[in-house]
Amino acid sequence: MYDTIVFHLEQDQFKIGDESYFDGRKTSTVNGRFDVGSSFVNGIREKMKKDKKYYPSVNLADKTIGNSITGKTKVKRLEVQISLPKARYETNKFEIDQNDFDFLYKKTAEYLKMAKVLTDTQSLKGGVLTGVAFSKSTVLPDYFGTAEQVIRRLSPLNYKPRCKFRYRDYNDGWEGVSIKFHNLIRGLGAYCKYSEILNTGFTLAEEEIIKQVLDRTQPKNIYRLELTLQRKQTLEAVLRRFIPTKKKDFTLDDIFTNKDISQKLLLEQFDEVFNPTNVALITLSEMKENKLDSILSGKINAFKDRALMFYLVNMTTKIGLCQTFKRMKQELSSSNFDRLKRELPKIIEELGEMEEPTLNLIEFLRSELVKFEPIKPLVQKTGCQLLLNDLY
């Protein structure tokens, strides 16, 4: 569903009772000079973290609206970055769904009230989104191994148009394995959720999870797929496809009432990376040469098609999927490259089903995205359990 979101409230959507709670300062450089651009809630957040509880990032910024013709006015804007699962469960091991939205509005208002910021559910529903992380976790069956093992097996599938690829196998004191496709406007990543909690967890709920993992009573079997859109312009371009009646300034209410956006986006991104052509080339590249020749000869009739597949598979084995496609693009004209891209799926289709682990893994991960069933705790919290008196 949704993990971390970033949104802001305009000046008429909140009231500040005491600005002294915004005790952190952010500075920016303008024309070579340092300028205090905004302030943020620091003391409360640090106190909550010390008490092993979650608190979102809350920022108060001065914004200039208008122009030299209409006149410029300075207004205050409240910017909030919040992990919705952590607000709900104190950990993002679990996932939210539409049944949690009312709770999350109330919980967010309670967080802000701790900093003497007053708002209500209606104002929060109108909060303008500037960033969203769309995510889905999958509990892996034992026969696929741990999430780290699965991600290592996925790492050869390193090609996505207009994106750079990064594979990281942590050996710097942190735990885990991750892959990520990224450019300036978006990032698509897969990682082990339990490793992330081991690295960054601090709440009481996360400490209990960490204890279970270290005691080996909890296997590291949650694989997380996550798409992040960091720019407001990019987010709006994506959301317009699902909510065509709006052009800009999408709100929390927009994504909460259109509940299938996350699923459709993640399926779309998954299919772009783990498409049948890419998966088949990787699967074939893992075979012994004589087995490969036997399969191609037995299933593909045209010699030129077998020759093309044999070349592509061998290049994938030697230099990887991403570099193979890059070389094709460099050495072929645009028309020939596009023609081959159209022909490859037809050749792959001739191969039919191959009983190989890579294919089975991809089919399983995709089927879980189709189901899109949230991971929930066995006993769910039923009310907003934030106690303001706990802080002071």
C-alpha cells in the first residue's frame, strides 16, 4: 500500500499555539549567504525516540506567494513526513489498508497536538502530497530461502529503461542485500525488511522483532518491493493517470479513496523489469551450454532465431543483461533495435514453459502483487494509543 508520505498544510489548515516547540533550525544558502529557511520539531522527536516510540518529521517553513504584480506575501506552511505503518504499528514490518485511514488521520492530529499544532481530519484530508513511497511486502515460503537469498537471485535482472541499477551486499557493519533501479525522479527497490529493521529499528515493537531475528525464532523471510516518487511534479504526473479529473495538488484523501493505485503502479514497474524476455535470458544464461543448445534446438524452429537467442544468452552470461541490451542499442540502428525487441517476445514464446527456479520465483512474486494482501499483526491496535502525558 503506502509507506512514507510527505505532505503539507497551508496556513488556513492549522494553528500554532507555541512556536517554541519548533526548536530545530534548517539553513539554506541563498546568493552565498546562509539563511534560516525553516524550523522543525526536534526536542519532542528526540524524546520520543529515547522512549523508543515513533514520531514523524514536522517542519514549519516560510513560503513566499504571489509576484511583483499581485504583490508578494509570506505565509507559513506545515510540512509533514510520516511513515504510515509506523504511525499505526510502531514498525513498518506490517502494512496499512483502507481500514486504517481513520485511525491515521486521528494519530497524525495527535502527533501535531504534541507540538501545540492544532488541525482536524478534514484539513489533513486536504494535505497536499509532495512525495509517496508505494510498497508491498511478501512473506516468502521456505523453499525460496531468505529474502536476502531471493534478492541475490534477482540481481542479474539488472535492466530497466532509463534507469541506473545498484546492487548492494552490505559489508560495512550493516546487514542485508538490496537492489535498486533509480534516476532523478523515481526509485524502484527490493530489499530484506528484517535486515532493514535490524539496521535502523529503535521502537519497542522493533526491538522485539530484532530479538526474534537474532534468536533465530523469526526467519528473515519478508521481501519488500518499493517505488518512491520524490518530486511533486512526477508524483502528480503519475497520479493523473489514475485520477484524470485532477491536474495538480493531489491530497491524502485522493490516494486513500483510490485504493488500487499502489497495486497497479507496483505491478506495472515489476512487469517492466521482470518481463518474460529478461527472465528467459537470465534463466537460459544459468544453464550449461549443451543443455541450452538442446533446449533451443528442440523448441525454436528457425535457425536465425536460435542463433540470435544463443548469442544473446551467451552475452548475458558474460557481461550481464543490462550491458547486453546496451551493446545491442549501440551497435544496431534504432529501427533494427526496435524490430529485435518486438521479435524477442515471440521467440521466447516458442520456448514455452521452462521448469527453472528463476521462473517459478518471478511467478510467485508477481502473484503476490496480484493478491495484494497486507501483512497484519495477529492482534491489531483498536484505538489511538498515543498518551500526551507520557511526554511531559
